[in-house]
Amino acid sequence: MSDEESLFELTSSHLNTGMRGIPVGTCRTSFVTPTEGVHYCGYPISELASLLPEDVIYLLFNKELPNSDQSLKFQEELKSRGALPDGVEQVLASLPRDGHPMDWLSIGIHTLGMLGGEGDWKSDALNLVARMPRLLGLIFRYREGRLVNIPADDLSMGLVARFTNTLDLADVDKSVMDQVIATYLVLHMDHGGGNLSTFAGKAVASGHATVYSSMAGAMNALSGPLHGRANQSCFEFVQKIGTSDPAEVEAFVRGELEARRPVFGFGHAVLRAEDPRATVQFALGEKICPDDEYFKTIRVLREVAPRVLSENPKISNPNANVDIASGTLLNHVGLCDPEYYTTFFGWARVAGIGAQIVDERTVMRGGKGTPIYRPKYIAEEQTLRHVD
Ligand code: FAM
């Protein structure tokens, strides 16, 4: 790309559109195509879905998949970075239990920064990646008031197992739970440079706030119902359907559209086919929970909704998106409260956003980093006047 190449013709119609589609920078970790969805460092997500989350995190930070030596070394590195600083639990103990888990997550990340920030972009980003499983596990425990017998953080475990070990739910199959969470994490780690939370995180970091403050800002952005919290709404929607009878599901979908409510789990701003991340999760569901009532509902929905949505030519993509199946799978393995679902999204995105912040701060512009963000806003309805 030469410095002179014209990338975009801007007209006043682009103002106040949320910068939709306007190129503002480059991204080294991932890109999204309309038919194959997200690719991490060139690899289609469908080819990465069953890899160890640690290996995919390595990919995002190093732009290459690790060989087996590099993989083991990186897993050890994350273990050595994983211990939470003292004092985190005291802060969690003081938070309101009816506060949304995403607000807890944002405060938790800020707390990690206040108590254990180092001031180095890469080291802080990797420390945060390594500390997320314990932080998230503790958020569940404190917010639910399950304070007795919290297992010690076992740093010899991998990232996912450290979370499930902290959570320590009775009567669940931890190996299936670990498989669902590992797949969830890999699928959600990154999604290009311009999605709201990633953009917000990089914008905050551009003013040289810490990785922790930047990531807390990114999590606040992710918490909105139009962004990350759609996965909570999507499972609540599936719960509301309450049937897997095809005719009843179709009547429900038509009723939602008539009432001008969204059919959750379908449609996308960029994709024009079923999101491969949905395809992967459907395949996993067929393996682990084909007879789960909610899974039966989404299996039918996957056939019915695109057919009904296609009747409206305005809808650019009637197919399933990433959020259609994730809640059903999390619910199946014992993570039954949809209010927590966006925190898994946040946990995953810490890797992609962290890697993108490190790239922007230490690699872009020959290592100088991207300057502080400063888009231009044009004054409107502000004629010059003076106080009499
Ligand atoms: N249900 C009802 N209406 C829909 C729809 C759906 N699933 N998908 C699109 N539309 C409507 C949309 O609201 C818009 O209507 P207006 O012109 O009246 O504003 C019209 O169809 C054209 O929309 P589009 O160009 O096809 O898509 P957008 O880029 O505007 O919107 C979504 C994309 C994801 C916001 C939209 O498809 C939607 O609301 N889906 C349901 C909610 C959902 O599943 N969200 C999670 C998305 C997930 F992938 C994520 O990003 N986390």
C-alpha cells in the first residue's frame, strides 16, 4: 500500500454514522471476509477452532502458530505470569452483588492494574491474559456469594482449567465444560480492528493509559446490548421460544418480526453467510448435547429463521451469527446464568485486544506507535455568539 493510494471517498453522508467502514488504520492480528468470517493472522477460524487457547494467543501476539517447544514454553510463561496480586479479593468482596458481571469484570481488570501493573505494554498484556481465568473465577464466586472453600489458584494448570478449578461447580463434567470454554475462547479472541470494544481499547491506549485501563474501557464498550451483550440476549431469546416444534418456532419468529423485535442470533454487519463460528459451535453441540432442549430449539431455528428473514430483502444476511449457539453450549455444561455470558466474550477478547494494543503501541509506524486518536468532528448548529 503506497502512501498516496486512495482508500475511501468521504462525503458528508458518512458523518454521524459511527465511522462505519471508514478505513482508519491497519490490523496485524485478524481480518473478516463476508463468506469465511474471521481469520487470525491469515488462518480461517474454522481451522483454529480446536487448538489450545494458549497456542492461539501465541499466534495473535507472535503472528505465527507455535511449534511444540514454543507452545510448551509459552504455556510455562503464562503460568509464571498468572498469580493475582494481593488485594483483588478485598475489592471483589465490596462490589454490589446485583451489579452486572461485565461491570465486575471492568472493575476487576482495573484492580489488577492498580495492584500489579508494570507499565510495559507487552508484559502487562500477557500478565492480564494470564490472570483472567482466576479473576473471572473469583468474580463468579464473590458475586454469587460462594465464598467458602474457594480452591487455591493452581498455576500448574492451563488457562481454562484454572477457571473451572476456581469455579469448582458440583455435579458438572469438567472435561466437557473445559472443551466448551476452550472452543468459546478461541472463537471469540479477535474480530478485526474496528469492532467497538477493540477500537475503544486501542483509543484509550493511544493516550498512553495503561493496558489495564485500556482493557477496562474495552470491556465497558463490550458490555452494551448492541455489542458483546448480544450473546446474553440471544440465549434469553432461545429460552423464551420454549419449543423445538418447527411450526411453533416459525410462528414465534414471525411474531417477533411483526412486533419489530430482532430475531437474535441471525444477521451480521459484515458476514454474508453463516458465521463459521456458529458452524463450529453447532458441530460441537451435535457431539456433546444433541438432545438438550435448547439445542433442539436452535437446531430448528437455524433452518427456520434464515428462511423467514430472507423474505425481507432489506436484511443483508439472514444466516446464523456467532451468538446463536454459545449460550446453549455454556448452559449445557452448567454455566446457566446468561448474565455471565458476555464475561466469557470479554475473557477471550483480552487476548486479541491486548495483542492489537501491543501492535499499535510498539510496532506500527516503524515502532513509534500510532499517535493519540483524534478524529475530526464538524461543528453543527453553533453560530458564534456572545454573552450579553
Ligand atoms: N432480526 C430482525 N431484523 C433484522 C435482523 C434480524 N436478525 N437482521 C437485520 N435486520 C434488520 C435490521 O434491523 C435493519 O432494519 P432497519 O433498516 O429497519 O434498521 C435491516 O434488517 C437491515 O439490516 P442489515 O443491513 O442486514 O444488518 P445491520 O448491519 O444493520 O445489523 C445486526 C446487523 C447483527 C445488528 C442485525 O442483523 C441484528 O439485529 N441481528 C439480531 C441481533 C443479534 O443477533 N445480534 C448479535 C450480532 C453478533 F453477530 C455480534 O456482533 N455480536
